[in-house]
Amino acid sequence: MNPRVASLLEQGQSIWQDDIARSMLTGGSLASMIEDVGIRGVTSNPTIFEKAIAGGSDYDQQIGGLIKDGKSASDIFVAVSVDDIRNACDLFRPLYDASEGADGFVSIEVGPALARLADDTRDEVRLLWDAVDRPNLMVKIPGTIEGAPIIEEMLAEGKNINITLLFSITAYERVANAYISALEARHTQGKPVDRIASVASFFVSRVDTAVDNLIDEKLATTDDAAGRSRLEALKGKAAVANAQLAYSLFKDLFHSKRFESLRAGGARPQRPLWASTGTKNPAYPDTLYVDSLIGPHTVNTMPGKTIQAFLDHGEVRRTIDEDVEAARQVMQDLEAAGVDFTKVTHRLENDGIDLFIKSYDLLLAGVEEKRASLSEAVGAG
């Protein structure tokens, strides 16, 4: 294991890789990341699969066979993604077993168009869970208001859930309580709670991008030197402050009397997972959203470029709750500056869903292109 990753693990944080492609499985690079680097899980989403499938020919043979079988584009996507996720689960299975179910998870996401359709989400979670058929699978459900009851229901059924697209403290509290309620239901029914796993995926860098844009708009209309200075000082601060406040709530919820009996029964806390941790603004350090969010019972899922940057020059110390009062002050200062953070997080949730739908549509369009290409080849033959 890489020494920095080992130090991170000593702090109680796991690195997951926010990327998967068939070439990583067949070429051995994912196995190497597990063995040599020390990553402890993988996350995926429609954007990741769209890039993987469109970026080469690794999937062409399987897609061609499925097209010949008359499968629809959406059926084809489910089939190829399930195969990759199942094989990745098998790679991580030794880690899952050795950690007694604490780590070694691989996530697959329900169709993004279902984010606000509760009944359809329920059906797809069950379909994906049964299709992959591995205990170290996590199914990703967006943490929308509509998704929260399904999250609780699926956890109560014994399925591991990765709650994704969280931006606000309100949304985080809602899904954390859904996790606890699901475990309480299982505990009351005499069902085991020690192998139910969940993470709450809190998106980070997108928050700074959105807030910084609003600050820039205000700077463009502000001539007051002191006011400009105050605004400039808030750039690049919102995302980490928001995550720190979410972690503060995490500690309150999972060290409460309510969770005590569940913990005694072997239940683990629902870990906060820091997602979207690649730095989008080149003016900020490339490990900003790693170095600033280190603490116990957390996960940081990173794209490959961020993992490599962290391995090269990341700094490891407990930072997630280093100065919570300063985080509160940042949020107060943003409010005083006229930044409506509730509106920001609401827009980010909607934009996140739209982005994944766009990637999913592009993916299906790519499959349709392959269908046409195959049909032409068969006709020519």
C-alpha cells in the first residue's frame, strides 16, 4: 500500500476510485490500484460509463452480440455495466471479507431519469441488486426528496445503498435519518444489521464552482474596496465549509443515544463520502478537496488524476473537524454577502440530475450508432 494511503487509512478514511472501464479489469490496472495503491472501492455513474464505452472498442463485441439478440439500447447498457460491476465486486471481495464488510464496495447507479420517480427507482434497484448478485455491491440512488423513502425501504430490505448527489445539509440529514430508520426497522424485526452498508455522497467541488460564479457576479458590480476584499476572501471556501458542517452533523447523529442500540447490534455508521473531489479551478491546489476533508468514518472517491496528485504531494492530517466554527462563519459571511446557499444547492441538485441524464442519452446514442454500424456490416456480408 502507498504510504500516503496507509496514513489516510490510519486517520479512518478510505480512498475509492471514481472511475471504471473494462480495460481496467482486463488489463489489470484496477487490481494494481487495489494491491499497490490501496484503493478500497469504486464508484461509477452514467458519465463514467459513457466515456468508457465511447472511448474505445472494449465493449464492441459484447454490444454486437446483444444487438443481434434484439436488445434495446438501455438493455445493452444495463448488461455491459452489470458485467463490469460484478467483475469489479469480485476483485474487491477479498478486501470486503477481510474488513468484515466495512469496505471493498463497488457502486452502480440507477438510471438518472428516475431521480424523482420513486416506484421506478425501487424497481431498478431490485433489478440491479439481483443482476449483480454480490454482497459488496452498492446501488446509487439520488438523495432527492422523492428518493428518501426508497432509500429507507431498500436499506430495510438489506441492500447496500450509496446515496448520491447530496449538496445540502438538509438533504444529508434526511438520508442519514433514513439509514437509521431502516436499521431500526430491521432490528425490531430481529434481522441482522451488521452487514448493511451505506454512504452519503456529498458533492464538493461543484459547490465552489457555483458559489464562486455568484461571487464573481457580485464583484463585477462592486467598486467598494473593502467589499471586494471580503468577497474575494470567500472564494474557494464554501465547499469545504459545507462538508465540514455535514460531518459535524454526522458526528451528532451517529454518536447519539438513538444509534447506540444499533451500534451494539453491530451496525456501522453511514459514512460521509466526499465526491466530485477533482479540483475544477486551476487556481486552487489539486488536492484541496482531499487534504481538507480527512477524518474518521469517511470516504473520498477520487478520479484517477486526483489520486495521482494525492499520491505525489497530498498532506495527511485530520482536517475535517479542525475548525468547525470557521466553517460556520464562512456560511454566515456568504449569507451576509447575498449568496442564497439554499438556492445554490437546489440548483446544483437539478443540474446534477440533468448532467447525468445528458450523459445517459449520449451513451444510448452511441449504442444506437453501433447498432447501425453492425447492421450495415451484416448487410454488406
